[in-house]
Amino acid sequence: MSNTYLKVKGFRTVQFFFCYFMIHIYFLKIVSLHKKELYELIQKRSEEDGNVNEYRMPDAYDQEGGVNQEK
């Protein structure tokens, strides 16, 4: 094998692992951002509702259990 071939192969291997590493870092940042946003939304919703320990009937249902599409 020639020296040139080994240099090119080594460069491509390094380039591949660099891209692989960068993609994983990028996805980890996205996941952590989404986790933060979800946590903040859950916190905000629980603070608005006040009583977290009880089940809350969604607003779209009326007292009889029927669906109220206007809400």
C-alpha cells in the first residue's frame, strides 16, 4: 500500500469520527433543550392548576360526560 492511500484513509477515518461525534453532541443538545422546555411547561401547568394530586376533567367535557366541542 502506498503512503498516499494510508494518509487519505487515515484522514477519512478521522473525518468520519469527527462528524459522528459532532452529530451526537448536536442531538444531545436538542434532547436536553426539549427536556428543559417540557419540564417548564409541566411546572407552569401544575402551578396554574394548583391541585396536582387529583385528576382534572379536560375542559372539552361537560358535567354529564359528553363532549362539548365549543370549548
